[in-house]
Amino acid sequence: MKKSGKLRALLALALAPLATAQDDEAFTLSPFTVEATQGYTATSTISGTGLNTPLANVPMSINVITSDFLDDSNIGDFERALDYNSSITQTTRQGGNNARPSTFSIRGFRNRNNLIDGVSAGTFFPSQMIDRIEVVKGPNTLYGQSDPGGLINVITKTPQAQEGGRVTFKAGEHGWIQGQADVTVRAMDDKLGLRILTDYKELDGWYALDGSTSKFLGMSGDYDLTENSDFTFLVSGNEIQQIPTQRSTFGFEERMTDLNGDGDFDDTVRQIKEARARYNNSFVPKNFTTMTQDNFHNLEQDYLSLGYRLNANENNTLQYKYNFYETDSEVNFRAFNTFRASDGRSDANYSTQRSRARDEVHTLNDIIRFNTGEAKHQLLLGYRKSESTSYSGGTWRLRATRANEAAILDDLEAQTGKTLRRFLFKDEVLAGARVWEDRSLSQAVLRANGIRTNNIDRSFQDVDTIYATDNIYLMEDRLNILLGVRNVDIQQHTIALGGAPRGSTVDVSDTSFQFGAVYRINPTVSAFVNIADAFEPNTATNPDTGDFFTPQMSDAIEVGVKFVDLYDGRLSGSVALFNIQKANVVRNDFNPVTFTTDQAITSDESEGIELELFANPIDNWDMTFAYSLIDGRVVGAISPELEGLRLEGATPHRLTFFNSYTISEGSMEGLRFGGGIVWAKGPIQQFGTPKNALVAEDGYTTVDLFARYPTEIGGRQVTFGVNIDNANNAFFARSRGAFSSPRTVLFSVSTDL
Ligand SMILES: [Ca+2]
């Protein structure tokens, strides 16, 4: 039993009588925190059951991205941290006006549930506080309204057992300068632990006009109130100022395409007009941007969590948690989004937006252990109340194609003395036009003169969830059954500018069920099955009526095998087969050409296979391997031509490998080096609607490399590092309208305090 904190030791002590009484491995782990893991292989998880449980005992696929892996891959942002996972693909870009974190496609379905320490909702991930990431594949009834493909649970850093810390300095290509500090302080006879993290980062970026500065401060703490209770907290704030380069920097183009092969371009095939078939852009230079010195994106993000835990007695633990998130986003950009096939022209859109989002979540869990005959139960009863508010600070725009808006642009040119580009032609781009040297409009001028395009003031979503999960151990712990039930009640309403209600108020509720089973065939191999249904309200509204669409319903099944410590502990992993069906899916894509929303309502199905391996073939050689095959398609729709449309983000084949080797003796003792490869085979759809079906990524291969060398300088432990991200300089669409970063060499040096 590895215990890395006073808190864990205390809890272990509190639960020791139980462990002794039941002599059961499943109960001897620290129940509320996951074990610190060496290397890339994790053995236990807190996701799935809400309690720290060996991975082999959880009847669902859970992939753990360990802190050692995150350290080595030196991946600074949350999106890229998931690159080496199976069946997961980023679906939205960053740097736009999204107040909420990126969404991903997991097993072919868009995931809206990102969790921090098991609590859903939330506008902001303090990515600097991420200790490890657990990706729970498939549906479950534990975490609020669940997406059937799975969810991402981020486990945050907690105070370390010993005082001390580490400072790190990084510098690299594209003007990358970064300083980080991570310090743990212990006080009050070790009852209080505080961990403080700071992170300052500057990046010049790689587009012709680019750059970002971010400042982060975070603190997590735990305090032992009594022998049987403790208080935990996490508070953090993040500020980002950047050029919104991912906002229509690369964009799209139309190409005349004879889709039905009849020799002309006059037809409409599966809703696509042949004369205006839309694709990812292929002709603009990679560093091209339509942003100007007048454009910006400012983001402020705050997160707070407060937790209280009471071991009422040896078989009963109460947990309460409060979470607060707030994100404030302001963006001012100029976009030329889509070049027309007919004349190669793209129209300017001068736009500014402000938005704010706030979530408050209260969670109360009671964990009860009891026996009925031979069966041992771990019962988790919970109630969660979440309140989300989105404030629309307004979107104002001026477009060159609208006569009235063009007239305003004329006036503003006269007033401001700026020349405001109205159109951009493909020929100009090819001739090397430096459009980033243009001027754009300031936020104040756009707000005062532009056309306000949305009339929403704010929208609210209240979710009440009651859930129960019983983890039952049978047959001398060879079999465990997971039974879950959850009732969700969701209320949504929207207020228009001026305070009047907009659209109807939604109040929907539904109960979902989960059945899971794991049978341990022998100490190293187990077989599992997981069946669950799920319910999810549609947050999209019908633009004609303002009403919310009726909820989405899904059914999912997975079967698989897990293996732990095969070949004397050298191989662990899992294989899973899954099938997910979802009805009433609203596909809603904003169309930047028509400035309307393309929409379709479909029934979708995704099935596939997923393989995850963690291996140590010889001492000091650590590797991970993941493969997923997904066939995700529309299987039913009002319009039959939608059938067969591939699901957004569903990557047909994805194979990843990452490894590291540590030299254990000789003059280079301690040197660790390695890297990884990600191979994705498309087509990967970037949109959900048929009109954009040709906007797809064909596939890509990227290679990352790293090395670390620890040494002693003046009696101080110092580690030098280098990372080469995207060493082969691959260029590909990471998600809708967002492209990969080029090769980046980054050096780091860190020292223990
Ligand atoms: Ca044709």
C-alpha cells in the first residue's frame, strides 16, 4: 500500500478495522484518492464507481493518463494531453469565443461532460493543476446526465506528503518562454497541507500575426479537522491574452465537384451543391492569418472547490463538495471564412463578442459498506444540484456583403481613417497579400456601430440528479456486479434582451439504468460487460420558435477483457467491443456563408473495438499502445439522404504508441528518453451536418520526442529536458477550423527546492 499523504494515511487508519475485518483487497486501497503511479501504467481508478477501485474491478473501459506520462510528453494544454488515448478526437477549436472547454468525440459521440475530481459541469479546467486524467469509456449512471461515448475526469494535484517543491523554466521555438513553480507547505502539526502552483507563459506563435500570454495561480489544500473528518479546497485563476488565430485563420474553400459523376456541376447531391462543394482550405500558406493588430481574445477563468468529508463510522462516509466556475471571454476578430468557387472571393466579417458563463454545483455523497449474506456491498448514494448560467454579452458584426453593413463600413473608414478590407480573393492570397498588416475595427467602434446578431440576454440550466450505485462483490470477490440508477431533472430557460422570456421553459426528467459485471477468470484476467441507457437534454433551440428540441436518448453496450500484470507484471491492458445507439440527435452547425444554422435531426449508431496496452518489456522500458476502430454513422433521419453520414470526430482508425527508456547505470545514469507516434486514418468529419460533409481530415501521422537528464549541481537536484513536438512537422486539421501546431523544440530545466 503506497500512501503519499497524511490524509491518505489517516483515512487508511480510519478504515483499517474494516479492511482487517473483511480481509478484502478491494477495501484496503485508500478509498477517496487514487494511488500515486510510477510510469505510464495505472492500476486503480476513482472514476466509474466514485471510489478508488482496482481497474480490473470496474466493469467498464477506463484509460488513465498518468502524471509521469504528462510530464514526459510535456504537453502543456488539455487538448493535446488526450492525443495518445484511443477513440477520442478533439471537435472544437480553442482561441475562439468558447467559454467552455473543448469538446471531444469519444467513441463517435460528442462529449459534453468534462469533470474535475468527479464533478461535472464547469466552464474551465485549471490545466496547470492536472495530476492525471481518467477517460471513462462508455456510459455510466454516476456522473449527471451522461454522454454515451464516455467522459473525461481530471484529477487535480493535492498537497504532497513532504514540504518542498520545484521550479521549472522552459524556452523554445516560436518565442516560447515559461516559468512554473510548484510548492507544498505543511503546517499545524502536519494537519494543514497547501500546494501552490504558478505558471507564466509567453508564446509568439507561428502565424504571421500571433501570440499569447497566460498567467495562472492556483492553490489546493487539505486540513484535518478531526480524526475522522477533513476539509479540502482548490482555488485557481487564469488569465489569457492572445491573438484569436484559430478563429477563421485557415478557413474553408468551395471547389466545383461533380459529385454524381454526370459530367456537370449543376446537381445537389446529399444536400451539397456541386458548384459550391465546401472543403478544408488547401491553398493558403500555413502561417496565413486574417487577424490584425486590432484583434484580440481575452479570457479570465476562475475555479473554486470546497470539500468536506466525514467518516461517520467505519462503514459510512459522507462527502460534500461545492464547485464554482466562471469564465469571462471577449473576442474581437476579422474573418474571411470561405472562398467561393465561382470567383475565388471571400467576404470580410468584422465581429466582436463577449460572453460569460458561470456554474455552481453542490454534491452530497454517502458511501455505505455492508454485507448481505456472502455479498459485500459498496453503496454510493448521491445528490447533485448544478446551476449554470450563460450570459451573452452580445455579438456585433459588420459584413461587406450586406449593403446596409457595407454602408456603415464606409462611414467608419471615414471616421477612423482606417482602410477596411471588404473582400479577399484567392489570387491575392496566392500572390502573397499580407492581410495581417491591415487594420480592423476596435471593440468599442464595433459595439457602437455594428449589427447585434443575437438577442439573448442569458440562459439558465438547472440540473438535479439523484443517483445510486451499488458495487457488489460475490463469489469470494471473483465476481462483482455494478447496479446503477440515476434520475435527472433538467430545467432550462432563456431570457431575451429586455428581460422577456425567449422560447419555452424546458422541464424534463428521466431515469437511466446501468448494469455492469466483472468476472475475474484468474488473478490476471477478467471479463466484463457494461449496459446503460442515458438521457440528455438538447441545448439547441429551434431557430423558428426558440423552443428547445426534445431530449436525446441513448443505449450502449460494451463487452471486454482486462488483464493486469501478465508475464510477471510486464503487460496490462484491456480490449473492448462497443455499440452505442442514440436517437433524436440535433446536428447544429453554424454556416458562416449564409450566416444561418444548418440543422438536421438524426438517429446515430457507433460501434467499434478499442485496445489499450501498457507494457514494461524489460526493466526501465515503459510503453503504452492504443488502437481504436470506430464505425460511426447516421442510421436514421427524416431525410433519407442523411443516412450513412459519418459522425463528427469519429476517427475510423487511430493507433498510438509512446515509450520511454531510462539508463540505470554508468555515466549517463538517470537519462530518460523516448517519444511517441500518433497515426490517425480518416476520413474524420469536422462537422455534423450533411452540407459540410466534405470538410474532413483524411488522416495524419505525428511523431513526438523527449529526453530528461537529472543531475546534481551544487548539491541541488537539477533536471534538464528537451521535447520535440510534431518532429515530422505534420499539418492537419485537429478539429473543426483548427489546425496542428508545427514542429516545436522546447528546452526545460527544473530544480527541486
Ligand atoms: Ca454533377
